[in-house]
Amino acid sequence: MIDSYGRTINYMRISVTDRCDLRCRYCMPAEGIEKVSMSKILTYEEILRICRVAAEIGISRFKITGGEPLVRKGCTSLVREMKQIPGVEQVTLTTNGQQLAETVDELAEAGIDGLNISMDSLREDRYSLITGGGKLDKTLRAIDKSIDAGIRTKVNCLLQKRVNEDEILDFAAFAFEKGIDVRFIEIMPVGYGNPDAGLSNDEVLAVLKERYPQLEQDETVHGNGPAVYYKLPGEDGTIGLISAMNHSFCNRCNRIRLTSQGLIKPCLCYEDGVDLRRALAEDDDALKAALEEAVRNKPAGHSFHDRASVEHRAMSQIGG
Ligand code: SAM
Ligand code: SF4
């Protein structure tokens, strides 16, 4: 479907849970987060119905996210069923990788088209500190298993000043060693995120260019997202930069988001959305109209600098 600004909207991120087995501070507080009761979370049947109707209006690519999607039982079956919906071209999933090694073969068999694995440090102690107790070896093992299973694998790393900013080159070396895309994400002021604590991707690029003067922009398409990729001659792995704060990519935005409670968010930055609950109680025409309304309501662009209207929900509730 084409939105009011002429953009093709063909991609939906679906958060299947607000729960997580980790506690990255920029995303979820260590304690005090209110768990949403399961009765308020969309069932898989409801999610599949939304996907079917979304596919009818041209949304053909879906990303399953969370919270941590793999803490919700049956996530693999959801992937399998989504893949069978007419019009669905691609289903991918984003995960912290902690429980992925055990599920990766099943996901491959279900037809997953790609995995994004979040990992902010390659050092065990630091990884544990950033994630509130995560085990680095589990995520590393999951990355290897995902690559071995032939799944398109990307690693997402969020850099914070005085926390992991000294790992830019280690992550670049990791991308080249594994032959995968490693993407650096700028921290956004959504939920608990404080951009002042993060690094701008201009700073990241400067570090990379100093070490690798031959680094050049890679114009080939790597996926659906707003990352700009850089490559080195002779290497398969690339480095992606996702610059929500410092370089607006809104004119290329192709997505809407579904929260685990059934809110369609036209833009990550703002709180507003279209609640699908009422439409779910009606027929598919009502659901289609609600989805179309969300696409129509997509703003021309975001401004994270206008704090008053910025999204206050935790990123774990939205799905990134
Ligand atoms: N648990 C899964 C994971 O970590 O990949 C999926 C959900 S998580 C919310 C998705 C992505 O959002 C992660 O890569 C995480 O680093 C990113 N994220 C969380 N809070 C953020 C923030 N304030 N700004 C930018 N990215 C953020
Ligand atoms: Fe959990 Fe992902 Fe948020 Fe970390 S970024 S707390 S892994 S939902």
C-alpha cells in the first residue's frame, strides 16, 4: 500500500511479547517493569489473522520481535504458519540469541528468511553487565549455528560511551571473520534510551575509516531496513550503520509496527497508533480499514528532538 507521502509500505514488525530474559538498561529497567497480563497480549491466532489481512493490502515482509520473541512458546510454529499465508514473501526474527541455539534448526525448517541477533559486546563480563546477566557464549554459539544452518544472519550492536565504544574494530573484525553483516545502531530516546549515552554513527565511521581507509559504501540491497552498508574489497562481511538520530531515513520508511497488545504504530518515534482490538472483534473488512488507517496516518518523518510527543513506552514493549 502507498501512504500519503508516496512511500510503499510493505513491511511490518510484530512484537509477540513484552517479556524478556535479559535486561539491557537502555531498553528495560532491571526491576519494576509491569508485566502485561497474557489476556491482553494478542494470541497467535489473532496475529496470523492480522498478517493475512496485512498481506492483502501489500504488506509482504514481516519481522517477529519482542521483548524477546523466543521466550514465548510456539514462536517457531508462528513462523511456519506465517510463511504459508498467501502474499507473505519474507519472515525474519530478531533475538538476543540466548535461547536461539536450541531453536535455530526448527526455525530453519519452518522457513525463516533471516535472523538479526543483538549482541553489544564480544567480552564475556561486559556482555553480562550490559544485558543484566546474559551469557555471551550462548549468543556466539547461536550465531555460528545460524550461519551453519544457512540462514541470513546479521548482528546488531548498540554502542554506548564508556561501555563498549572501544569494540568498534573488534566487531568489524567479527563481521569479516564470519562473513556476515554487523550493524551499529544509534541509541534512540524511546522508552529508557538516552541518546546522550550513545555514539553517533559519524563517530563510528571515522574510527572504521581510520583503520580501514579502503572501506567503501556498499550499494547492494541487504534487506528491508534503513542501514547504510560499508564493505572492504575481498571481504564478504559488511558493516551497517543505522542512524536514526543523525540521518533521517524517513523518506525511505516502508514499515508499520504491531505491539504485543494490538496497537499499530505508524512511526516508532511517536506514541500514537491505531488499536486493532475493536477491529479484531469485527470482520476482516474492519481490520483492513484499521490497517489502512494506520498506513494513512504515517507521518512524513520523525523528530526525536521534540521530546513532548516522543514514545515513552519501553522499547521492549514496541519491539525496536
Ligand atoms: N530482544 C530482541 C533483541 O534484543 O534483538 C528483540 C527486541 S529488541 C527491543 C530489538 C532491538 O532494539 C535490539 O537490537 C536493541 O538493541 C534495540 N533497542 C532497544 N532499545 C533501543 C533504543 N533505545 N535505541 C535503539 N535501539 C534500541
Ligand atoms: Fe531484551 Fe532485546 Fe530489550 Fe535487551 S534489547 S532487554 S534483549 S528486548
